[in-house]
Amino acid sequence: MSFNSLGLSEPLLKALSRQGYKTPTTIQEKAIPAIFKGGDLLASAQTGTGKTAGFTLPLLQILSESPVQRKRPIKVLILTPTRELAAQILMNLEQYSQFLDIRSTVIFGGVSANPQINALQKGVDILVATPGRLLDLESQHKLSLSQVEHLVLDEADRMLDMGFLRDIKRILRLLPTKRQNLLFSATFSKEIKQLANTFLTNPAIVEATPENTTVDKINQTVYRVDKKKKPALIIELIKKGNWRQVLVFTRTKYGANKLAEKMSKNGINAAAIHGNKSQNARTKALADFKKGTVRVLVATDIAARGLDIPLLPHVVNYELPNVPEDYVHRIGRTGRAGANGEAVSLVSIEELDLIKNIAKLIGFNPKTKTLEGFEPTDEIVEKPKAQKPSANRNPRSNQGRSNQRKSSGNKPKRRRY
Ligand code: AMP
């Protein structure tokens, strides 16, 4: 299949060839014709599938086919959960529309509203927005949504996770009832289905897994290690392996800061990116990471959501996510665009159940290694059935372990991964 056969116009084809895109991705093959048909769409696709082009290309073409109105009312509204994703969508729109007379802009919180208001006042055809700033500027009458013809809800599942449901409902009430609705979500939870039912009419349903599925091209390794040795292990892996561009996931913002500081002290240029950082600090960290001046970007799940960093060679789960699907999202950041990627997870004893659930989801056990000098000492020792209660109250104490080892015929079972 070629972009040409999807019915895209010359100016778009020219822009795509400048981007170096040769063939459409699965989601593009499925979503583009469905959007051209004009009906609603429910698409299951996550970052990395090429979903952004999947909705921006047909919408750009549809807009370019109707005459430009002098005042340029907003015709397309694209809602996204995070500022970074919003900025990336705008960047894609600008790339794809470089040979078209279409104006796009982005609005999000955390930065001054004035430049955004100025851009809006000049008139824009496509507005990319995060919900809070959109409602804020709408309530100040800095923009009008009364002529929106196409609505895109991107990463809808993450929007719900971030508590945007109320805002989304408020925004829906500000839109004309006759419009095309496109909902993109990485997962189809009950909540997403409920949301889809409230505003989609007979949607076409399309699905796409990432171009490089986790099973395919991503080399996944688990390092079993004691929790307290994780900082030293990750530093060792990065230094010994001479890893250049590493995205590291932590569970908490505090943990992200602490780890980035520790790495910097150990001569590895690192920056943290999370919701407590100012927008400027986040943008700078991401730009420095892309340029290569920052070698390690430590991120929380939400901050990393939607970050588009092409050809990322290494992703590290410093701590495993609670939700197995998040593991797939995280490691989907590596091995993009046909390149092989490496995903490493540092797993302490407390996380063994999490990695089991992940293995169940992806359908296999990632290979497990230990690094010399970092062998785990905190193995769980399960109580043998006949054991006296007093013999091993504390399974982690050396005393308890040596007692068990001595009890012949009633060997403790060790849980390993
Ligand atoms: P997305 O899933 O929209 O975040 O896109 C992931 C990455 O794939 C982005 O860097 C896009 O520029 C890139 N991309 C999108 N479509 C194509 C394509 N057809 N061929 C090659 N790269 C693409």
C-alpha cells in the first residue's frame, strides 16, 4: 500500500516524502480511509504506531479542500492529555502542511497564555489543546469552538487516568452537535467504552499494535537486584555498556529527581521530567535529550506519555509499573522505525509479582540476568509446610535461612525469576 493509493493529495505526498515516510503504517492504512468517509472513528493505537499522521493527514486534506475563510474559525480541535504530546502534534501538523495554506496552533498550561492568545487572534484552522488551558481561554472568550467540524480525542485513556473526564464533558458541550468525532486510545477499558458511547455515533473501529511489537524487535532483559543496589546497577550498566541515549522510568517524581541527581554526581548527564517541573524545564530537558547533551532522561509514566523520541536505543524500567500494560507502553519507546531496541528492567524482590503479570501479558518471560557484584541477596524463602513457627519467623534473616538450609528433606523453595 502507498500513500498515493490512500487518496492523499500532492502537497501532502510531497511533505511525506520530505519526512522520509515511504509507506503508511497499519493505523494509517485503516484510519485514513475511515476518516475520509466522514463518520466517527474509534481507534485503538498507541504512540509509536504512526497514529498522529493517521488523523492529521486526512483532516489536513479535508480542510484544504474547502475554501479558506477570512476569519479562519477553528475547524479542527485536537485534545491531548499532555503538553509534550500537544507540542509534538503541532510539530507534525506543521511538517505535513508545509505545502498547504492551513494554520495550526497549540495551547497548553504551564506557560504564559499571551503568545497563545495572539496566535488565536490571527485565526487558526486547527487547534491542538490540553483541556485545562482550552477551557480557561474559552471562558475568557479568547477562542470560540462554535464552528468546530472535527474533534480528535487523542490518548483518551490517559486523559481519563489524569482525571480529565469532567473537562472533556464540558468541552463537548461547547461544540456544535454536528461534527466528526475521532477517539484514539491505547486501551479500551470500560471507562473508555462508556465515554465512546456518550459521544460517538456508529463509529468505524480500527486497531493497530505498534509497528515493532514488544515480542518482535525489542530485546527485553530483567536484572534481578536488591532494591538498594538499583542506583549503582543502572550507573554500571550505562557506563559499561556505553549507552548513549537512555530513557529511564521511575514510579515517582521524587524518585525521578533523586536518580537524575545521583547519575549527574556519577558523571552521567541526566535530567528528570515530570509533572512538578515547569513547562520550560520539561521542554529543555527533552530538547537536550534529543540533541544528546543529556544522556539519560528519567521520567514518570505520565510525563513520558506521548514523548516522541525516534530511534531510542535503550529504555530502562528502574521500577516496574503497577499496570502491566504500562510496561508495554514504556518499552514501546525503543526499537522504533525498524531499529532494534533494548529494554532493561531492574527487578527487586518486591516486584516479582509485577514481572509475573507482565510476562503473562506479553506471553513470555524476558530473560533474567544478574550482574556480578549485584547479585540479589533478598530472595524470598517460602516457608516449608511442616516448619515450626518459631524456626523462621523472619524469612529474610540469615538466621532463618541457615536454619532452613539445615533441615534436610524439607528444603525451602526459592522463588526466582
Ligand atoms: P506517532 O505514533 O504518531 O507518535 O508516530 C511515531 C513516529 O513515527 C513519529 O516519529 C512519526 O514521525 C513516525 N511516522 C509516522 N508515520 C510514519 C510512516 N508512515 N513512515 C515512517 N515513519 C512514520
